[in-house]
Amino acid sequence: MKKPVIVAITGASGAIYGARIIGRLFEAGIQAHLILSDNGKKLVEHELGFVPDVENIIEYCSKTLKTP
């Protein structure tokens, strides 16, 4: 049984890496949980170009599966 993974995005740069990790975990059938700090939400909006709500995050992470 695969254990769930928690991914946290804080105010540090690199939101794309968190999104890609979540996408790859989904692809591997591993349950993923995302924690966003207040600054992490601002970072996602600034670096990835969308307001991070559940639907937008799932859509974005799914799209990262299509990129190498």
C-alpha cells in the first residue's frame, strides 16, 4: 500500500515544483495533500498565474503531467 504524501508550498520560490510533484503523485496513484500558507497562495498566483482554489490546482497539476 502506498502511503499518502503531504506537499507544502510556502512563501519560498518554486511553486512549479510543488505542482509538478503533486501531478506525478497523482499519476503514480499516490494520494497527495497540499498545504498552502498565506504567502504560498500569493506565490502560486504570482509564479503560476492563477488564484489557488481546489479546482484550479487540480487542473494545473493535471496539465503538468503532459509536460516533460
